[in-house]
Amino acid sequence: MGCNCCCSGSTVIDFDKDGNGAGLTACCVEPWEDFVDNLIDLGITTVDFCTHNQAQETNETPLNPIVNSILTIGNFIIPVCQLVGLRFTVNVNEITDSDVLAGLTPPTDIEGECAVCEAPLRLVLDNLQAIGNPIEIDTVGTSQFESIMNVTVAGTGLGIVVAKEPQMGMMQTYYILTICNISNIEV
């Protein structure tokens, strides 16, 4: 596993190990709020999700706005710092890549852990998006989130990558992943 990203035990890291600059909260937790709000605005309220050390949960509803870095999906209360990602399927006649990507926070230069953990991997993902070939993304999650095969990068934002499976008819499945929770990528 790479960085001790986003949470250390139950405490959100606000600064790097030397007490300087922003910790991973700025790049791996905060961007989720706008992204989830966008999904809700699009009418996407049923999702699969995975956290650290928890089996994947499927078809959970409703997806609710994040409040104080806490995400509620159905009966589950999730600290965003523990979220590996979300998965959902949409009809491409109703929701496009651009609609999904609209919730991403544009990347900014953030000192500290974000500069050494999140930013370099985001740049690699951007390059893989430009190439457009299918990749495999392994995360710290379990089940379908442990090894996500045959996906392409649809876009990245601060702390988040949007990957998608090959389109099946009019249906498109997306994985929305916390970049800090990616353990490796196979090209």
C-alpha cells in the first residue's frame, strides 16, 4: 500500500508528518462533497460502495449529501476518509460522461502529502486517459473494488478518478475512486 492516506486510525490527517502543508484531507476527502452532490443532482441515488476493511455493499439507496465528512448511504454511515469508491450504472441517453465528470474538483497545487501521494498518481491517470487503453486498477478495497479490470479513465479531478467499463448497449457502469486508495495500476 502507498501512503497512509486520508485517515490514521479514526483521526483525519490535517497536516503532513512534519506538521507542514495540507494533509490528504484536502485532496482525498474534501473533493467528494461536490462530487456526491452532483450525483444526487443527476438522480443517481443507488450505488455500490466499498470502504477500507469492509466487504462491498451493493444497490444501496439513498445516496445522501456529505455532512461534516460523513456520507450516509441507506443504513450505512461512512467516514469519507474510509471510502474507497462508488460504483453505479446509468443509461447513456439520460446521463453522459460529461454529466458525471461535472462533479469533479479541478486539481490545484497543494503542498504536503497531496503533492507526494495524490498528485503524481493523478498525473499518471491523466496520461492513461489520453492513451485510452483498458487498464486494471487495484485498490485497498474488497470484492469488485479490489481489482477493477478492463476499465478506461474517463476523467480525473482533485483526489478522484472516474473509470468506466466498456459500454453495454445503452448502459454505462462507472467506478468513482479515491486516488489515495489506489494501490497499483496495471497497463
